[in-house]
Amino acid sequence: MNIARDERLRKFASLFFNRTDCFYQQQDDGTWRFKQENLTLNHIRRHINGDITLGAPTISQDDFCRHAVWDSDYDFGSLVVLQTFLNKLGFVTYRESISLKRKREGHLWLFINPAIESAVAHEFVKAMILAAGLRLDQGSKIAGSIEAFPKSSNASSNIRVPLGINRKSGERGYFAHLPKDLEQQLSFVPVFNSKENIYLHTELRAKLLEETKPMPKAMHKGNKDILSIIPDWWLADSYHSRDKLITRCPSCRQSFHDQKRVSMHLCIYADGRFGCIKGCSGRNIWRAFKQLDDKQKAA
């Protein structure tokens, strides 16, 4: 047994796996299969040896992320632009795997310590693409677009783990700033980025949305501040944009709309006015919040 190498494998696993009760494994045709079993040191060893190729869930069991990742399936230089932009904002990032056969730029990794809420990480990875003037890949596979991980604020997705061999192309992913030597790659210790800097720059998302977000169709003013009846947990993934708070509309949510942060419909202004961009009435908004408040008190 090589104790020193096993310790490096453990550190490698702790760096790239947000959880160890499950993982993904790539098939020979390039597809991925979800494995609901505990990740072991032997899995990591086989991944490094090239026997299997592992993918890691991007969100932990308690909805936290230890890294943000951007993926480019094109050779347009988009990741270089994004990395340069992130560096100017004070972030430290690492390029991984430049595919020569498939003309792909690979992955850009940003490590975070302490771990950050998945809702914030989800907004951050998208915000940085847009703020850098690049195109976010939302499934349409437009040339030059960039895919962002985590893909969702609450549903974990899969990202291929570095140093694994792509079962389809036969190429191994390496960190570009290190020699292509497995032992040196395994000894990689990243600089971790602060969650405070991520919180700060995630607000760029709100500024970018400000120009395109429609105004509420009607403004309402209740007898008292609407915020006084909104549960604290409801505001957990809200954000401020200039003079207003953007959050989910409870009336829309009752109709199974406004389920995601990217489509938050309710604007609450500093002077107490509020409105839904989809046109929900003030009475329905207030009633829906009152029902949430009553349920919380009864729990």
C-alpha cells in the first residue's frame, strides 16, 4: 500500500466531490450513469488509473457548493475571456483539459472555502458569464456558449472529475498550469476564493437584469408594509436591485409559476409599494403571504 498516494487520493476526493453517498460513472458511449452508492478510495484509484471515469454531483446533500465550474464545448476562446474577466475581479481560477481531438476548451474551476449556498453559486456562475459579455448555454448549444455549474439552485447535476479519461474521446483531463504528470496533478492544492467576494459580484446579475426586467403592471400599497408578513425563509434567495427587492410572487407560485429564482416576479419598493410583473392583484399577493404566515405559525 502506498500510504502517501492514498492520502493524495483522499484530498483529491475531498476537493472535487461535494458529496460521497453517490456519484456518476461515464459509459463507453459517453453517456453518464448515476450510482446511488458510497464513493470509496478504490473508485478514486480506478478513476486515476483510467479504469473508470467519475463524475461528481455539483451540490451537497444540504445544498452547498465547494466549487463553481464553467464548461465550453467549443474552441472559440470563451473560457480565456471568462478567466481573464474573473481574474480582474480578484478570483483565482484554473483551466482543465483542452481537448485536441474534439476542439473543446474544457473546464474552468473556481474553488470556494467555506462552501457557499447552492442558490448563490447558481446565480454567480450565470452572472459571471453575462457580465463578461459571453453567452450562457441553456441547452440550445449555440456555438461559443458556456455551460455553468451548478445548473440549478436545488437539483444536483454532474461534472466530469479531472484526471479521468473521457470514455468517448480517450483523452485525459489535466490542469493546464501543471505538468501532465499524474503525481504532480494529484498534488494540486488550489487557492480558495472567499464567499464574501462571490456574494459581492453576484449582485452584477441584478444589475444586468435591471435593463430588461419589465415593470409591474400595477403597483399596490397595503395598509402596512408587505415585508412584515413575508416569512424570513421566503426571502432567502431574494436580491436587491437599485431601490427594490426582487423575490418570488406567492400568488404566481400557487398557480405553479415563479418557481425559480431566474423568474422572480414580485418587486417590493423601499416606500412600501409592491407589484407583480405578471399582473397578480395586491389582494391575492397579500392573501397568499398571509396563508404562508399562518402555516408557519401553526407548524
